[in-house]
Amino acid sequence: MNWRLAAIPVTLIPILIIAIQFDIKIEDVLAIGLFPFAGAVVAMLIKLGLQGVKFAYITRKYLGNFDSFFKLVGVRVGSEFIKFTTPMFIGAEFVVIYYLHKKGAKPAKSAWIAIMDIVTEVFAAGLLSIMAGIIALLSGAYVVAAVILATSIIITSLWMIMFFLSSKHTFQIPKILEKLVKRFGKEKGAQAIDKTNTWMEEVCVMSRENLKTSESKKIFTVSFLFSLASWSFYGISFMIIAMGTDFTINAFDSIMAVMGANAIGNLPITIGGSGLAEFGIVAYLNNLDPFAFEITDGIVAWDAVIGWRIATYYVPIVITWLLLVKLALSRISKPQAT
């Protein structure tokens, strides 16, 4: 975990480069104003809170009165720290699986809950990002649109296909990977492969048992709506920041711009999408060529983008870290198997 903390300063490098390149000073960012900045932070925290509520809802639907509702919310919000410090925004699911298992839930059921959570998250984000990509395409921003659509369609399709195929097919570790692990890992490698294959089989069995039930369809639908709402709050965070500048943007365009930037930030190039998200939102709003960063008067400026990034990434990363350590990674009592 310490390497993740050490990685956070690395994410500042793209922002520093932008600031130096375009002569952006601290006072330029501060000129946005306290209230717009605080409003953007609140919008982002609502986004995280809705993710937590969704996770608590899914967990309690499958495990009953399993744990404190608010603790489940806190654990899910804390798990976002892993996504903030990982290329391509992955990893939070491992935290919630670990937590649920340590609290007494079976590994397969813990994994199923995490999968339901992340699939609805990816599905909602994917649809919004695809909408943003189509709008960018119609606006003539062909390169930006191509990146957004390619990233969104590939990631969304991969997750959805794997999710629904799991109810018809039992997935196992690919044979090539299995041979490599057993060859270099010897006995321990073989044991790890056997345990992983057993776990994947159990998850697929749960998928077959649950996906066709009306209750699971309801859980999926409600969770998807929670995800749409949470991503929408993330989207309007930029509109709130923009209120402190001369740039005016409505809620829909703000959501589309942020989700387009989110898709670009999903490229597994930098930690937490640092630099990519900032470029993405500017490129989307200004129909930029990917190699032309000049911004003319009257449109979104880099100081607003940097202010938005601080409010929606660096402030939440502190909060999620505290919740992760306090709740998800603290000593967990195991009341009973579920």
C-alpha cells in the first residue's frame, strides 16, 4: 500500500507541466473561488456516496442484515482509493471482496457482489461515455471521438460479455497461463491455479443461479440507476467549477465533457488518468487536435480544468485513503460464515 501513497506525487507531474506550459499560477486557480470549488468537492463526494449506497444495497440484498449499512458505504467509498492510484481505474473490487470475505461471506458470493457492483458501474459510465463520443463525432472532433468511442466500447463490451457469458460458460485460467504459473511456481503455483479455477467456477455457478431470477434483475436495474446518478454528479462537478470562471456550460454538456474525459483517462497510461483526464476535458470541449493545446479566449481555460481536477481527485483521494485504512483494512471481526 505504501507504493500507492508514493505514487500520488507522480500524478502531479502532468499538472505541473500544464501549469508551466501555459503560465498558470496558483492565484489563477484560487480565483475560481471558494464556493465553486467547495461545490465541486461536494458533488464528487455525493458521487462517491451514491457508489457506497449502491454497494450496501447489493450486499444486503444478497447477504441480508450482514453488516452496518453505513460501514458498507464507507468501505466502498474507501476502496476508490485503489482506483485513484491505479492505471485504468481498477482494483476497488479486490478491496470489497477482501472485506466481505473477512467478515464471513463465502469467496464466491463476495466476488459476485463485487462483480454486480462494478458491472453496473462500467455499464452506466460506458453508455454516458459512448453518448459523449457520438456527440464529439457529430461536432467534427474525429480524433477525440475515436479515442472516446474505442475506449468506451471495448471496456463496456468486454465487461458485459464476460458478465452475461458467465451464466452460460464456466471460465477457467487460460491453459498457456496455467502452464507458465505451474512451471515457475512449482507446487505453490499449482495450488494457486487450482484455487483460482475453483473460485471462478463457483462464481459462474452463482451467475447461473442468480442472473435469471427476477430479484437479481431488479437489483441490477436499481444498481444501474444508482450508477447513472453517481456519474451524473461527477459530471456536473465541472459545471460548478466553471461557475467561478468566465466559462459557461450547462449540466448536460458538463456531464458529456467529463464522461468523455473519463473515457480518455481510462487508457492504461498514467496513474489515476493523471494528465489524460485534464487533456480529455479540454479536447472534448474545444474540438482540439490531440497535438494542439492552445485555448482561445471565451472557452474553457486550463485553470478551471486544474481546479476541477484538484476538487474531484486530490481532495477525495485523502478522504478515501482515510476510510480505506479505518474501515476496509482495519482488524475485522468474523461473526459467522454466510
